[in-house]
Amino acid sequence: MLLYYLLKVSLLLAALTLGYRWLIQFETFSGINRALLWLNVLAAWSLPWIPLASWGPVEVQQEFHRTLPEIVNAVPTVAPPIAAISLEPVSTGTQGTPVWELADWLLLIYLVGAGIMLARLLYHLGGLFRMLWRHPVERLENGVSMLRHKGTLSPFSFFHWVVCNPEKHTPAELQHILLHEFEHARKGHSLDLLLAEIQRILLWFNPFAWMHQRLVQENLEYLADRAVLDHGFERKYYQVSLLKTVMRTNEPPLTNSFAQSLLKKRIKMMNRKPSNYWVAGKYACLLATLYLSSAFVAPYKSKIVVAVPEAMQPVVDALMTETETTKGVPQAETPSPILPEKVVEPVAQEARVPQSDTASATKSKWTQMKGDTLFWTIPATATWDEISVIKGDFNKFGAKMSINELKYDPMQQFITSIVVHTISGGGGSSGTGNNSSDDAYSPIKGYSGYVLGGGVGLGQLPPEPLLSRYNQNYQEALALKKAHESEYVEDKLMKEFDEKGIQMGRASYPSAFFEGKNQAEKLEKLGVGKSIDNKLQITGRNMGAVFYLDGQLSSMQELNTLLFDKVKQIVIGEDRQDKKYIMIYTN
């Protein structure tokens, strides 16, 4: 009986997994795909027990149920009849031992394999829980906890725990990492991985169980990646963070790692255009596969009754009578969407601090008490951590702040757009305000407001000395913009290329690269460099290239008159049609 059941589960899982992989895998409806992967597991394990005698192509089903036992009986059954086991005494008068048949050895091999994989699972779970037990955790919003672990090379999450080493990452990378892993933790992605791992243990002999586990892992990473991009982060710089982190990854099993090794597929999905709704036909084909497959594995009522112990057969027979008219397949419930918060909030609000204590209660340098009013600002260069501290002061004063949108420049240096929602502790008043720069490469001046008694205000400038710090920070953001001007110009130009469908590989060189003792060799090799009279020189080797100067179309003749001292960076690109592009950026 066990062999029949595992064969049917394997057949169903194979059909559904292949259908998903061929039809659905790279569609961008990742939330629906997650529900389908759950449905595949539920259907594979439940349909062999659901009586569907008059459901589907009955003739084909009956023929399958008639021939399947003949095929299986070619191998001795896993659970032979008791009468087949010899219990006759041997000539010495002692009781004989049962004779092991091939089916018994197959069962032993199956149990040993499953036992080894189960022991491996328990070992890794034990290691994870020991790590979580030995290190202090920080409680964040929605029940998520963060553990700072210096031995972690690649950040990962496990259920509601997020483990990372902030010292190994830049502030920009850390923003990407935390949002990615918080998405895993908030949406319970570890449960999907654990379920897929248990199925792989039970069907360790079935390659489609391994394939299913991999598909689950991929889809969860697509979901988390999409959450990061939906929060306004620049796709290119997020992908760079992935590439940097994956080079040093050593993620533990059963965890959702920021640097999962399926990097190429993740980047492909991020760059993929959203799927059209006409692909609903593919999902219909997958459900049709489920319908047809069930005709081969759904048992007759009698086959369920005789499979259970004799004492339970009357009960099962009664249940089968009630369910015999069942016409459908149980559907996996699609998880309800949870709108993610943009910034980490404290787990619970503290009671409002008395007015006499509020001055000492503020922790952020961007909040200030004046009388019984709390003034606050979100400066242009505010980081996620700084905003969290501002929100903490807000909460202590009996109000709440949430960030509904937060966008940074492509270099993650300053805020370019923000939408703030505030509400008083008693719900007496609330407000939503936004501030956005003219383009994606300019900082906002900042955003500010106040909390007074039972009310909140947005848009009002703070008093001194907070106002001076606020204005000074804006000047610092403008200086950052100027320092990265060439990167922004290049980023804008690359986006224009993307819109035109031009895809290229490119190499970037600082001006210092073309100076030194190998100056002539580099000029000859690249066709770009520094001339002996201290000018930019582009040789005839690049005669057919397209030239740009600070993002604007230029010409070879114009660029060859440019003083090399003014050159900051030279970018050489080539598209798939071998068309060359030379981009010059100046100080």
C-alpha cells in the first residue's frame, strides 16, 4: 500500500512541477505562484486519498487502476501478507526468522535515506536555534527580531528572525538587505521552505521533489526582490549589492538568504517586464493538468476502505459515503496581502511621556522640544536608522509616524521623494504630506512638522537650532549631488539607452588610469587616452563610435580639443551589434 501511495504522489508531483516550471516559473505574478506551489503540494498528497470514481475520464482511470497493480507487483510488495512470512520452527527447535525479500530491502533503503535527511534537517535546525539562543535580539515591528552576528557573511532570515553583520556592508547595501529580509520574515517565507524540505525528505528518491524545493526558493526570492524595488530603490544598484554579497555567501540551509546563489535568474526576473493578463491561459493549463492527473491517482471508495485497519473500516466507510459526491479539489488559500511598512517601527508604542520629561526623552538630533511641542525634521540625507529614531521619539510623545514612500537617488546618498503620514495617539488628528525633488538625481530640502497635545502638523519649519541643522544638511546633500554628478549623468544616459532597447557592456576608467609609464600602450590598445600635449585623444580606431560629452551627443573632433585635466571619467561601451559608445565626463 505504501508503494502504491508514494508512486501516485510522485506522479502527481512530477506532472504539477513540470507544468509549473514550463508554464509559470518566469511569470511576474509571484504571489499567485506562491499559492500555486502550495496547491501542488496539497494536491499531490491528498488526491490519492480522495474518492473520485466518477470524476474525470472514467475509462482511462479504470484502466490505470487495473494495470498499476500489475506493474507494481513486478516488484515484491513493500508490505507482504502476514501469511507470506515463515514462522515454522527450524530443526534445532528454535523459532525461525522471517526471510527478507527485495521489497523489505527497498523499504529499508527508503527509511534509511529518509532518516539520514531527517537527521540532517534536525542538525541544521539545532544549529540555527543555538545561534538564536546565544545572541541577543532586537525586537522590531510585526514580531520581527534582528540579531547582529559578526560571524555571518551573508544576511539571512529564519521565520521572524533576521541575522546579519552590519559591519560587513555599506549603509546602502544594509538598506537593501534589511528590507529584503524583513519581507521574508513578515510574509512567513520560512514556512514554505520548511514544507518543501519535509516533502523532499519524504520523497528523497523523486527528483521532482528536489526540483519543487528549488522552485519554491526561487519564487520567494522573486517576491522579496520585488518588495525592495517597489519601495523605490534603484534596480541597478540593488543588483550590485546582490552581486557583492553573493561573492562571500555561505548561507545556512532552511533560511532565506539575501545572497541566494540563483543570482542570474533573480536579475532576469527584476529586468523582466510585468506579465500580461493573457497569461491566465497558462494558469488554466496548469489547473487542467491537475484535473487530468487526478483521474489517474484518485482511488475508488473500496480501495480507501481496505487500506485502513479493520476496526476503522466502518467509520471510513461512512465518511466515504458522505464524500462520494465530492466534485472538486481542495484549494490552497492564497495568503492575504500585507502592506509592508517602509521603515522599521518599534513593536509597541510607549505611553506618552509627561511634558516635564519630554526634553530628556528625545533621542534623535532631528527632534527638538520647545514648550509642550515636539518639532521634528527628516533631513535630506536621513538613513533608515535615523528615521527609526525619529519615529521612536514620535511614539514616546503619544503619536505615530509612518513612511508611505521613500525614494533615494541611484547612489543612495540622499532622499529624492518622501510621503509621511502622522496621527495623534488618540486618533484625534492625522495628516499625510509629501515632498519630492524635480528629478531622481536631486535631493529634497527635507521634511518637517510638529506634535502638540492631541494634534499633529506637517510642513512647518522647526525652530532654531534645529532649523540651522536642517538647512546645513540640505547643503551637504547638494554637495553630494555635485560630487556624484558624472555617475548621475551616466545613469540617466543608460536609462535612455534602455528605453531605446540598446543593451551594452561597458567599462569605466578614471582619468588617472590613462596616465603613467604605460600611457602610450593604453592609448594604442583602447584608442582613447592622453596626448603628449595634455589633451584628450581619440584615435581613428574609434572612428565609427558614438560620442557623448557629459551626457550630450558630441563628436570626435570636439572631444580631441578637450584638455585632459578636465576629464574625470571615460566610459567605453559596446552593444550587441558591436556598435561602440564613448562617454566622457568632466569635472
